[in-house]
Amino acid sequence: MAKKGDKTRTDIVDCAKDLFYTQGYERTSFTDIVNATGVYRGNIYHYFKSKEEILEAVIDQRLAEFRIVLKQWDVRHSTPRARLMAFVQMIASKRKDLTRYGCPIGSLNTELAKDQHDLQQSSKALFDLFRDWLTAQFIALGYAAEAESLALHLLGRAQGIAVIAHVYGDAALLQGEVSRLEAWIEESIVQSGLS
Amino acid sequence: MAKKGDKTRTDIVDCAKDLFYTQGYERTSFTDIVNATGVYRGNIYHYFKSKEEILEAVIDQRLAEFRIVLKQWDVRHSTPRARLMAFVQMIASKRKDLTRYGCPIGSLNTELAKDQHDLQQSSKALFDLFRDWLTAQFIALGYAAEAESLALHLLGRAQGIAVIAHVYGDAALLQGEVSRLEAWIEESIVQSGLS
DNA sequence: GTCTATATAATGATAGAC
DNA sequence: GTCTATCATTATATAGAC
């Protein structure tokens, strides 16, 4: 099923995803992508008509990957409590990359949202994905109208942890903040009366 | 006392500060600075030998400005509680810029910390400034060993709020998160036994 | 210290032979 | 679909007359 061109295309997206994350979108040049992939310059333009289009493909891939992760959590964990904890545990498990390069979603959005960048609309979808999933968990906890606000609070807490851990390159700091976040979730569950 | 050249230099730093904040450092070109200041190309190089050097001057100015703010808070507010509230209130009062361009400290650090950028060492000092001041407040509340951890927690919460409000361009969201943060400070003060 | 002209390298993007 | 050569533009940075 997988054609030849598909592999090249996938290689480009994989490499670009990594470079955009570790260096930032703006700082990553076309030449960087050429060198990292080994794909010839003109050839990349055969698959994507611009650097922006590569970024869109990268965002689409991240969206697809995260949708799979969320689906796995839904299958693996039956309670909203366990699902929220899975979200927080992801932060802990990714602590190495988070401290070195920041959050792949947050740092990209922060870069693109400057001065109404067009592409930010696409990258915002990554936040929407988690916001909606988290909202569903809080609704399951009985929060109803408050649910989205709690979801955004949790997302924000996660972002804050990533920013500070990134700036200070401190994984232990991240771990400590993750513990606080777990405690907050426990409190929220107690308050919901669904403990 | 203020010489002619000082004004030109100040103009360059002021404009660059604004551009780096609203557009990001990487996305801001030398030409952008030339156009915004009206200072001739070669003339800018008379004051700064590189774009990086302009950024260092911008960071130094931000440091100086924030030191003044912190000093004012020290004078104006006599209790650590009031000082911490002043910090949180700053977020609320800057909500318009924060939702449009993100946090000037956080977004700059996020950009520069990618892949060990040299300049991040300078921008990190902006975080250190607030971290140390906040730590002093928590020490005054009797937290001692925990103080720095609480300071970084508070800084992280502030960063998370800025990221989410920026991504969603939502000032009301920011306001709601600020309220949560105020509640958290109240709790911390109660727990410290110094209420 | 002011201003013009230009150097030099890098950028994203194309054209077109194979 | 592969590969080379190159375009046009923009980037940061300099040289040097005034």
C-alpha cells in the first residue's frame, strides 16, 4: 500500500517535526530540512509547495498522533480520574524533552501567535484537542458548566510547568510541579462528590 | 546630561523592545528596526555591533524597568501578602498585551531556550529577578526551605495563564485564572500560619 | 555622529534536464 | 519521481564619504 513517494513525504514531515520542535519554526531553514532528510532541495518542493505547507503537515501529524494517544487513554482507563492522571503522567514521562525544548504544542503556538500569524489557527487545534478531551473528563466528574474552565486551567498549569522547566532546564522542578498537579486533581474529584 | 547619541540609542532599544515582543526576536529583521526608528542602517551599527547586541540591551532595559517595579511594590506594600497580590494584579492589568502577544519574559525565553541559544542566559535573568523577589515574600511568610519552590510555582502559574490567554486571545479567561491564583495565595498565607 | 552605497551570505522558491 | 543549477529576495553586516 505504501508507495515510494509516501516514504519520502513521511521522512520530510518527520524531520521537519523534529527540527521545528528543537529549533523553532522560524529558526529552521529549508537547508536544515534538506540536510536532515537527505532529500534534494527541489524534491521537497515536489511534495510541499512552501515551508508553511510543511508546517501544516507537521501539525496534522501531531494531531493524528495525539488523537491516538487520547483514544488509548480512553480504552486503558475507565474513570475520569485515571484519565486525568494519565494526562499529567505524560508530562512526567516526557520530562527530558520538555526541559530541553519546551512543550511542542505550547512553544509552537507561542511562536506562531505573535502578531496574528496565519498558521496559528492550525496549531491552536492542538490545544483544542486536549481542551475538549479534558473537558469531557470534567463533565464525567459532574462539573457540567465549569468543565471547560477546569480543562483550560489544567492545560494552563501544564503549560506553566513546561515553560519554567524549559527555562531552567530542570527536570526535578518539573517533577515537583507534576505532584502538585496530581494533588489538585485529587481535590477536584473530592469536590465533585464523585470520589 | 543626556547627549544626542543617547537619545538615538534609546530610540533603537525602545523600538526593538517593542518589535521583539510583538513579532518575536527571530522574525524581527534589521530592516524592521530601521523602519520603526527612522535611524539609518549604518547608524544602528554605530551603536550596536549586531542584532544580538541590541537584544542584550533590550533585556537589560527590561531588567532595569522590572527592578523599579519591584522596588515600588516593596515601598507601596508592607506585607508579603499585598506584595504577592501586586504581582498577580500586574497580570490582570497587562491583560490586553498578554492576550495579544503573550508574556514578554516567557515568550522571549521560550524562543531563546530552544536548542541552547546563547542569549537565553541573559533572558533567564528576567525570570531570576522575579523568582528571587517572590522567594523573599514566601520567606517572609515563614516558608523558609519551601519558599523558592513556591516562588517558581507561582511564576509557572503566571506563565501558564499567559500562554493559554495568548493562544486563545481571551482576556476573560485570563481574568478567571487570575482569580484562582489569588485564591491560591490566600490559602498559602493561611497555611503559613501568618494570617 | 550622519548618511549612502554595497558586500556577502542565507533565505525561500523555481526551472527544467533526466 | 530524481537531481542540478540557479533565481529573486532578504538577511546581517561593512566601508567610507561627509
